[in-house]
Amino acid sequence: MKSTTDFSKMKANGEKISMLTAYDYPTAQIAEQAEIDVLLVGDSLGMVVLGYDSTAHVTLDEMSHHGKAVRRGAKDTFVIVDMPFGTYHGSADTTLQNALRLFQETSANALKVEGSGAVIDKIKLMTTAGMPVCAHLGLLPQSAGVSGGYKVQGKTAAAAKQLIEDAKACEAAGAFMIVLECIPFQLAREVAEAVSIPIIGIGAGAEADGQVLVFHDMVRYGNHKLPKFVESYAEVGKDIEGAMRLYNLAVKDGSFPSESHRFTMKEEELEALYG
Ligand code: KIV
Ligand code: NA
């Protein structure tokens, strides 16, 4: 399994880091086989798996439940679990309690939190307690309700300057990695140059130190609308629907199950049954 220092070395060597979300056991197993560097149990779980209309509904119990499944499927891959909405915004005590619980229950390698400002102190608190933290800047889905929705961030010089300062603050607070979501590619390049920890982009261009995508977007699984920055490498949803239609038809027309699927009782047992 790669370590936080391996990721820093990869950045220093110009070697890109691949991150992908996962929410269950089989996906985690496949991702490990496919040699993905980092698995993120994102709170996008709420939207792509649980059908909520925002990540703000996701609970600590749900993150723990799915984090455990991913860990069981990918024992040798670095796993990051998202701290859900509201679990790191209260007092230092409750934040630490929540973080420790999620970290221990899931056996994650790290936790991720969104934002800067008051969150910087929480990053420091968690890393001081021994939990590696991945920061998340740019578009922040958990607070999209107050920040004006899902829009490209850091487009003005002032906003870009603030974002660079925030990234430096995350690094100073002990974060080992930063996810940067939905910002101009020029800004992602600036941020990647401003800090020595890896920048993992999503909708942030090719000059980040690595990339992350949501699994369901990457394989087109689900009806949700895909953002501009997504590339899909499979059409899993269509394949599944096709399989379901074939199964449905086969049951109705009696072609499933066939002789090859059935179990047989010996003739003598049948005779004994009928007397
Ligand atoms: O929850 C998630 O999937 C994320 C990624 C989009 C970075 O936070
Ligand atoms: Na997330």
C-alpha cells in the first residue's frame, strides 16, 4: 500500500496520482486489481448510491457503513473517507470524537474535510491526533447551499489569491493532500506550485498532481447528469439495463432456467415419493 510520503514523492517526481471513489466491496476489489492509487469513500455516496439530492443528508453512520465495505474489498489500497456534513463544524471535542470514530470503524488511512476558515483548525486538530487529513478546496458540495450552487470557483484574481492562501494554510495545518474541485486550470497549476503536498483535481485541468472522478460518472452508472469535466470509460448503466431486459424476457418466455440450471432427483426417489 502506498503511504502519504509516497504521494509526496510522486508529486516531486512528476508521477500522476489516480484517485477514484468507491462505496462498496466489489468496486473496491476491482479498483485494487486495476491498481488505482487512492480510493475515496466520498459523501457523493448520498447522491450516486443513496438517491439524496445533496451530500448534506449523508450521516456518519452511512459513511462508516460504506467505508468498512470498501476497506474489506481493498485491503492494500490507500483509502480516504469523507467526514460528512456537520460532523466537523461543532466544538473541537465533537469533531475529534466524530473523526476518531469514523477513522477507527472504517480502518481508513485518512479522512477528508471540505473548506478553509474555521476548518483549518479542525485539520490541525485531527492531524495532531494522528489522523492523516486530505483537504478539499474550490467547489465545496457540502456548502453549495450557501455558496451559490455548483459553479466554477476561483475565477477572479481575488478569489484565486484566496484559494492559494487557503491551500497553504491546509498544508501548514498538516494536510497531506488537497482535492481541488471545479476551478480554472491555470489556478490549479498555481496551487500545485504553491504547496509541496499533492493536488488532486476534479474539473481542475491536467496540471494537478493527480485526478479524481466519481465511480458512477466514470462508468456511467445512474441517471444523474454528468458535469462537463467528467470522462466516462464505460456504459455500465446501459449494460445493466440490457441484462435486466434479457432476464425479464427469459423468465416470461420460459427460456430461463434451462436444463443446465436445474437440479435432479433420482428416479428411485421419485418412485418412492409417489408410492
Ligand atoms: O464525495 C466525493 O466524491 C468527492 C469527490 C468529488 C472529490 O468529494
Ligand atoms: Na465529498
